[in-house]
Amino acid sequence: IYMTQSPSSLSASVGDRVTITCRASQFISSSLNWYQQRPGKAPTLLITRSSSLQSGVPSRFSGSGSGTDFFLTISRLQPEDSAVYSCQQSYGTPWTFGQGTKVEI
Amino acid sequence: EVHLLESGGDLVQPGGFLRLSCSASGFTFSSHAMNWVRQAPGKGLEWVSGISSSDESTYYPDSVKGRFTISRANSKNMLYLQLNNLRAEDTAVYYCAREPYYDTTGVFDYWGLGTLVIVSS
């Protein structure tokens, strides 16, 4: 299953609302996870099953979508949100990731 | 606090081999499936192996099947990845990643900082 993210990078200002799109090459139900990777840090799990926010993740992050099209939205961008965001399908092996979206503030 | 620490990355020649280790702490290691995920320079993340909590089931993508072997020692809280017949395209940072459940479901809730493998002559 191939995962395609868009855009590959974006630049936005503090307080902006940004949306990242992830498209699967086939139906994956709601088996879609989102990760954040800050420079020099371990990746962290933000959202599972398309829209379930992990404990401790700020509420400005939200996920939506099902089937083949998914979205990650950051409602009010903060300086600490500068990172690469990757989607990943957990519908079937091999588990596959999108190529990542770099968010710059 | 969950902590995963990878080690064993190195510069190795094509065709060579390497063994990566991941030391786990802060949780009941034997209750969680574990995985290795890699990231080549400038590329996205790629899952390369998974193992159930009991070591009964292992999983690989076709790109590494037959060359990589995942294993674990629950008594030592250790995860391993044996890399054989290495190729230039195996050059990457290799991450150890935990799953929330006993069996592998493809959700990676904690990650280490990674260890760098460079395959070059």
C-alpha cells in the first residue's frame, strides 16, 4: 500500500491553521496513524485510527478521513510544531509511511 | 518512563553484516510487540521488521526478507536486528519502536533515537 503526502513542505506563521493530506493507494478503512519528528528527536505518535489523539498531544492537532483520503490539521500553529509529519497505514503488512511533510514556522 | 536505546550502528562494506541492539526500560518489555523502522538520508520512514511479544511471530517486508532477522531476549529487555548481505541502499538510521499490544498491529507508540548504519566501500 503506497502512501502519498502533500504538500512535501510548507511554511506558515504562528497562529495559522495548516492541513496536511495523506492518500493511500487502496482502501485502508481508518487504519491511519500520524507521527511527528522534530530534528534530532525520536519520532512521536500523534494520532491513531485516523482521528484518535494520543495522550499528551495538544488539542490543536486533529485528524480526519477514512478509506483512502486522510488529513492532519494543526489549528493554531505554534513554534514547537516545526517538524516533519508522516502518515502511516496499519491496515496490512508491510506497514508503510508517507514521504513526510516538513512544516516550517 | 519508556526508554529505548539503540546501538551497534557502524560503517560496513557491501556484502557485510551487522547486529543492532535496542535496550528497553520503563515498561514490561515482554508484554509488547517490537519493531525496527529505518530512515535513509533525505527519505521517509520504512518499516523493516516486527516481532510479537512472545517471539513466536516475525514479520518482514520483501525488501529485507532473507537478509534481516529480528529477535528478542525478554529476560534481558533487549531487541536485536541481524543485518546480513548489506547493500548501499540499506544505509539509514535504524529506529527501535514499541507497539502498544502483545502482537504486532502496526502502531508504533514509542521510538528510540536511532543508530546509523552506513554501507560503503
